[in-house]
Amino acid sequence: MSVKDALLFIDANKYLDLYRTDKGRKLLGPLAEQASYVFVTQQVVDEVERNKLGAAAEFLRTKNQGMKLHGINVPDHFSGSEAGKNDEILKSIKSISKSVSTVNAEIDLHTLEILAQVSESKDEVSKELASIFSGAVTATPDELRRARERKEVGNPPGKRNDPLGDEITWEQILSNFKRKKRLWIISRDGDYGTEFGGKFFLNGLLRSEVMQVSESASVYIFKDLFEGLKHFVETTKVKAEVKLTPEEVADIEAEEKSLPIEDATYHASTFPEYARSSVDTSQALAAMQSSAEIQRALDAIRSSADIQRALDAIRPSAEIQRALDAIRPSADIQRALDAIRPSAEIQRALDAISPSTETQRVLDAIKFSTETQSFLDAKKRSSDMPKDEDE
């Protein structure tokens, strides 16, 4: 099968690892051999150029702390030793301390020289990568549009709070993988997949998108550059004459495997030691926090200064409050009122003489109807009228 059906992509973090590892430079030779097969985006080049100086500085800062020598403090007990012997030891210590200071100064100077070279792209790594980066592909307007839509809906790769970057590169990969059958991805970014049990698995969404542009495609994903390059060479049978010794290979592999997966922002989780927290958990916690829109809504319903003043205005003043208190019954009056209320015994007696329910129904039954009552009232009025004398 021709190598023309293959696409080899190396993420920016793997190029940056060449600046922050001891043995990474040993990979420059094997990498340069496959330069014509490596797909590079301008976004990747820009990311490496932006971050390589910081990566190198952090690496050298850590290394310098271990390389620097420490001076010797003279214990007080030496003052009581034999005078001649004491002077001889102190002289040796001063000589050693001077040498230590000289060596440490040389280390600092050498570090500054290395950083100056990296800054000017004159270091060994930058010069080797220049030939690979010379073929960087710029994104088309359509790829930029799709990258923005990808970020808006929250699909990997890409960090939620980062500017548009990995989304552009992925859209370019999809565009350039059309009519190809084999894709190699070398990255230690958790946005691309999940590491578990020493294996790296491609994110399901990304895999389905690859299959949409190239049905039945084979996708290989690796965290380590050496392992990915080795698999690419062995699978495609391309020419590879640069050989590394078993010791160099062991050192490179040990160093690469010590580098952790970069946490994913969206839905991928990483388990480099079977005990890392899921990214979904952190996302859930972040989702529970009030967003800016919610916070503004909460602020809007809080009482403004004008509303607060209106509420204060309708509250009774001190004078009105005292007047209200004055018309309330005093303790003595309250006790008098309580005294004239029927006691429990009197209340029970009153309840006892009240007609029962049955008696009340009888009384209600013998009450005259409205018509009867009207007739009786009319009869009573006529009987009360004075009679005529002639009668």
C-alpha cells in the first residue's frame, strides 16, 4: 500500500517536549527523516513558537537547581581544634567555596546563552524543526468557520477558555485526510483521547468524524513521539536509516512515559495512574457555579438604593411608634380584662344550659313559617286598632 494514503500528525505539545526533556534531542534525526510525511498546520507552528522559550526556561530552571553546587558552612566546633589544623581546613573550605561560586556562575551564564539561542531560533531543536515547519498549511475560511462552530457547541479538541486553536488544526486534519486511509496522531493532549492501562484511545466523536470523511479508515493514536514514529515506519515501510542504540531508546521511552497527559476540557478523562479525577466531575462543579448572566440577574432583583429608601419611608417613625405603644393596654388593664373573662368552671356551666342539638331542632321545628308569622302579625295589628263607638 502506498504511503500516499497516510497522514502523520504531530501535536504542538510533542514538539515542545523536545525543549523540556534531556534525551528528546535524540529524536531529531528520526523525526527529520519523516519530515516529508508530517502534516503541519500553521496553528501548530505558531503555538510552538509562542511557548518554546517558556518550556525551555522552565526545564533549565529545574535542572539548574540540581546541577548547582552548595557551599560549606564551618561548624563552631572547629574553633576548639588544633590551631594549625584549623587554619588549614578553613583555607581549603574557602578555596572550595570559591570554586563552587565560579561553577554556579558558569551554569547561570550557560543557561542564559541557551535561552538566547532558543529566543532567536538558533538552538539545535529550532533549526531542525524549521525544515519540518516550512511546509505548514494555513487554514481556509471554511475551515475557520467550522472551527468556530466546533468551539461554540463544545466539541473537542480545544480548551474551553483558550482562543481558537486546536479546533482549527482538527478541521484542517479532516480536510486533508479525505481520500486517505491511515491516520497517525501523536499527542499527549487529553482532548484527543483517554489513556488507560498504558494505551491511548481516540475520542469517540473524533473517530466518527474521521470515518465521515474516509470510510473504513484506520486511526492510530500515540502519546509518545518515539513509539508513534516507530509504528509509522514499520507500518508504511518508509525509509528510515537513522538508528538509535538500545540505551538511547530506553532513556527516551522512560522520559516520554514520565510526561503526563494534558487534562481534557470537554468529555475525555485521563488515567495515567488509574487514580486521576474525571474531567466530567470538574466540569459539573464548574457548571454549578453562577455564570455571569445568572449573577447579573441576581443583582438586578436585589433592592436598589431608591427601593430601599421607599421601604424606609413607609416604616413608622419613632414618634408614631411611641403613640402606638401608648394606646396598647397596660399590664394592669390587661390583667383586669383577663379577670372578667369567665373561668373554665363558669364556661362549662354556660355550655351546660345551652340547648342541646336535639332541643335546638325541636325549637326550630315549632317556629312559625314566614306566611303564618305574617298572618299573626296582621291579626295582632287589627286587634290593636280602636273600635268605633257606634258598634
